[in-house]
Amino acid sequence: MKPPAVPASLSRAARKISVKDGPNLEYFLTRARVLSLYREIQRTLKGIKDPRDRQELQHWARSDFEQFRHETNPDKIKSLISQGKHQFHALQTNLTLSSTIAPPKNSKK
């Protein structure tokens, strides 16, 4: 079977990305956004002073990501990223207000 025609205006790299039934550029960009959000959450949670609270929140965050691990709908994934960012910023605000999170290491008192 002949592969689908790729417009001549696309670069060689772009033509390689458009493999039938394979991951495309949008897939990798979305994956990078998801991983970036997850890492940012984990870095923030490392600053929580109480080990039990820290572990509980890390487990909660991981379980939310694991729940949607096999989601393939790009619109649903974008929506989940948006919801995750909103929840993360709300969590950051609550942690800061409750003084549960340690101050940044480079700040001067």
C-alpha cells in the first residue's frame, strides 16, 4: 500500500512526523506539557514540611495523572491540562496561606 501523499511544501522533518497511525508533533508537544505540569507539581510538593501531608498530596497528584494516562482525545487532554493547572494554582495559594509550604531556599529573611 502506498503511503499518503505529503504536500511538497512540508519540510523533510515534517514529512517524517506525518506517519500514518503514529505519533505526530502535536502528540509530543502535548506530552511535554503534561510532563512539565507533573514535574512542577512534584517540585512544589517537595517543599511541604510535614512528611505525611507531602506524601498524601504526592499520591493524590500521581493518581489523578494515572487516571487519565491512556486518554487519546486531544481536546480532552487539553481540557485536563487546563483543569490541572487551575487546581495546582489553587493548591499553591492554599499552601502558601496556611504556611504549610517551606519558603524558597534562596529567599532572605
